[in-house]
Amino acid sequence: MDKEHLKGAADKAKGAIKDAAGKLTGDKQMQAEGKFDKAKGAAHEAMGDAKDATREAMGNAKDAVRRAQDD
């Protein structure tokens, strides 16, 4: 788990708490902030997934070059 995934999980958790607290208290502003934080968390997680995919692709490319050099 990298930095982006951690940020995403934290933002989603914070957002869920704010959203629930806003619902309980009838505070629409807090509820909106919670939804925003959850969306921000999802974006961080997507960025982390993209970084993971890039790292994997780079690793696969390096492996392919090494195999080609060995042939």
C-alpha cells in the first residue's frame, strides 16, 4: 500500500464519519463535506491504482528487455 492508497483510505474514513454525523445532526454542510472527503479519498485510491499499474508495466517492460537481451 503506497502513500496515495493511505491518503485515500484516510479521506474515505473521515468522510464517512462527517457524512454520518451530518445525517444525525441534520447538518447539511457537514454531510456535504463528508461526501466531498469520500470522493477525494476515492480519487486518491484511483491515483494509487494508476501508480501501481505503471510500476507493474515498467517492471514487465524491464523483464521483457532482459529476456530479449538474453536471447
